[in-house]
Amino acid sequence: MLYVSEWFHKYLTHRTGGKINFADLDNYKVKSLDGNSDFLILQETFNKPTIPSYVGFIDLKGFSEYSHLKTGEEIYQFVNPFIEYILNTLKRENCYIDKTIGDEVMFIIPDGGEKTIIPAILTIEQILGSFAYDVRNKSCNYKFRIGISYGDLFFTQISNNRYKEWTVFGEAIHVAKRLMSIEDLRDPKNVLCGFGINYAHRFVNPIYFASYNQNWEKSPVKEICNLKGVGKVVYIVLEPNKS
């Protein structure tokens, strides 16, 4: 189920000719995620069902090992503070929270380009900057990984007479998900981020993405040729710097 803050809904409406009171912009920013937004009509907001977007997954290192032979309540008590921390960081930047499964959070940031009020790439920078700041200042003691990709996502609804939810489809989702399992992200000391794209779409240059964020150390561009289901991917690895 897609969730979105009231502020971001108003911002998207503004993009397609709706009205927004810019004097209230800061107030909208600080509102909490409002829960189910009655199946926000993203196609109408963007005037099309296919939207260029960043998509990311975040999960906690060691979750499966901890969960072995634990009760559901014990697992919940262990993982809930981490999930709350991630959701609070993402909602502060008005991301779409697509879903949470166990310790994993999937988020989406539609990309309206440079003409939008808040470009999607800036939102990515702010999210990663927040994580790096929290790690350096020891306000985040979790070990976790992030996989991010970029591409066209198809937004639609799945429904029958008793059930309805928003869902998305696109290869960028598979790339971001597969990046979570690469060796480079296997053992984060605090947090590691892999940002990658399918080699066939390499016109989106990961170096361009990474060059702006001074909070993270950047690896050279790497290639992996056999990523399950997506083939050849180019990616970089980001780790918070120590300064």
C-alpha cells in the first residue's frame, strides 16, 4: 500500500496545475505520514501511469539470525525501533513508503526533473545526508544497508471486490532489490549504500549522482555481470565518511 504525506500530495497536485499556498509550504513539510490516502491517484497527478522514479530498499543487518526461534512479539520488539527510525527519516523527506516486510522498507521518489519544487535527486541527497549525520553523531547505532536504483515505474492498482492497493512495476525495483545482496554490502560497519542501474540504461551516470554528496565516501564505478534477473549492472558503493 502506498502512503504519502499531505504536503507531498499537495506538491504533486501543484505540479499539474492545482493550487498550493506557498506560504504554507514549510508547515506541510513537517506533517506526519497520514496513513492510507484513499488510493492517491498518481496517474492523474502526473498525467501518466509511467513515472521516472528513484526506488530504494533498506534492511537491517542480522535480522534473520536474530529472528531464529524467537516469538513474533520478540521479533517485533527487536525490529520496531529500527523501522520507526527509517520511516521517520523517509517521511521527513516526503517519500512514498511502498511497503514494509519484516525489517525491510521499500520507498519511492517520483522524479519530476529540475523544474519541480524539490528535485528527486535532492531528496535522495537529503536522505543519505541524514543517515550519515546520525551515524557520525552516534544517534543511529544500527547496522543496515540501502539499495537504490532509477528508472521508469508503472503505477497501478490491484483490486477485487474486497481488496485494493497501489502497486508499482519496473526493472529499477529488481535492480535495487538485487543490490541488497551483493558482496560489497554484506557487512556494513554502520550503513552501506549501493546505487546502481542496468547497464543498458547507463545514460544515468552514478558518478553524477554521487559527486554532490560530501557526507559519503564513494567507490569507483563497478560492474557486476550476473545479478539475478537483471543481468549486467553498473553501481557505486557509498559509506559515510568519518569527518
